[in-house]
Amino acid sequence: MAFDKYEFYQRAVQSPDVDAAFLQRVFQEIRGRDGKILREDFCAAFALCCHWAKLGSDKIAYGIDLDPEPLQYGRDHYLSLLEAEAQTRVKTFLTDVLNPELPKADIIAALNFSYFGFKDRPTLKRYFEACYKSLDADGLLVLDCFGGPACMEPNEHETEYDDFSYFWDQDSYDPITNEARFAIHFKLPGQKKLTNVFTYDWRLWSLAELRDLMLECGFSKVHYYWEGTDDEGEGDGEYAKVESGEICESFVAYIVGAK
Ligand SMILES: C[S@@+](CC[C@H](N)C(=O)[O-])C[C@H]1O[C@@H](n2cnc3c(N)ncnc32)[C@H](O)[C@@H]1O
């Protein structure tokens, strides 16, 4: 059977059910009401949209991506699994997230760091301004962000699953521009390693830079969600709203711009 890169990406990288529940909780925590409309920017196969639609019959999801291939994959593999009624509450748009005509939403989520592809400040500012305009009056822009000293040098990290290995490979880091290149590889038992299945050419934006830019674009407040630690000092996957972070080799955090 042909190697299905989107299936392995989903299994290794994504937790769309956890993300949907997290976004629901964040909106409730900050706004004191249930968020209804989610826009998933850089949505690829829009797995998050599909899980959002499963959270309730009032939930609506819009997925935005400029590549037709993952959008079609999502229609075939994720959207088709939803009940017919829920399918009608998920819509996708084949367009740039910088398009100023995108639908209004309570929450705009840009996850798995895709906005790191906007490597200059004016372009990221255009994106935040466009998000601000298309959010509802009490809307939230939710981004994830990673950082820490471990990201400031090339390294490769392997995660072993029962039937494959996933590799997150940082190829480069430029301390002047903060630009870095990354690749995802997979290895299936008895097969050659499949290299560069996905590649990324990014600028590593810091949480402080993102906060300053969000405020400049009109967001009234910026919140942070930081991961807790387990008994062994490792991340426990539980995120809580904080005022300051903790020193660690590498982190994944969420930054939330509140309109
Ligand atoms: C890292 S992947 C998908 C990440 C996905 N959000 C996730 O959570 O795993 C990035 C996606 O962003 C899309 N993309 C990149 N630049 C874009 C842009 N300016 N507008 C819309 N989609 C874009 C690519 O086509 C690709 O499908």
C-alpha cells in the first residue's frame, strides 16, 4: 500500500480532539461563554475543524488553506466520517490566510506554528490585522509557539510508535535572523527512512515579539498558556493560563490575542 503522508503526520504530530477541547476551554475561561465559530487557519486536512464540529450542534468551523491537496484529503478522510448534519457545519476555503474577505469567527486558531512561515514583521502584521478585523467583538486569536535554547542549534529528535518512528529534524538556525529549517522524516519497520516528507523554512518568533505585534494590531490583551510538568520534570500536556514562563530547554506554549 502506498505511504500516506497525511495519515502519518496526523498520528505523529496532531491531536485535533485535544486541540478542539483546549480551544473550547480557553474561550470559556477568557470570555465566560461558549465559542461557536472556529476558523482554522493553515488548516491543511482540517482535522481540527472536524473535531470542533463534533463538540455540539451549534459549532461551526471554517478551514483556510491555499493547497488543494490536503483540503481534498480532509474531505475524503475526516469530513466524510462526520454525520451528515455535522458535515454541513464545516466549510473550507482554498485561499490565502492574508485574504481580507474571510468569514467572521469567535476563535481563529493557527496551530502547529504555520505562521512562522511569515518571516518578516510587515507580513505577520498584515496577518494579525486581518485576523483582528475578522474576529467577532470578543474574539480570540490563538497561536502556538515553540522556543528555548534547544531550538538554537541543529538537532534531530526521534519518537518511536508501535509501527513507525517519527523524526523532527532541525537542520539549521541563524542567530542573526532567527530563521531555521525543519524537516519531518518517518521510518517504517524494515523500510528505508523516508526523508523530508514535510519541510519548513521558518522564522522563530518569540512570545514577546508576538505579544508586542498583537497589541500594535489592536488586540486589547494578550494571554499565555504554559505547560505543566510531571514528576520527572517533563511536560504533562496540561496547559494553564500564566503570567510568566519557566526556564526550560524547549517549550511549546500558546499565546492568545483577545480583541
Ligand atoms: C504545517 S501545515 C499544517 C498545519 C496544521 N494547521 C496542523 O495543525 O498540523 C501548514 C499548512 O499551511 C498552508 N499554508 C501555508 N501558507 C499559507 C497561507 N499564506 N495561507 C493559507 N494556507 C497556507 C500550507 O498549504 C499547509 O497546508
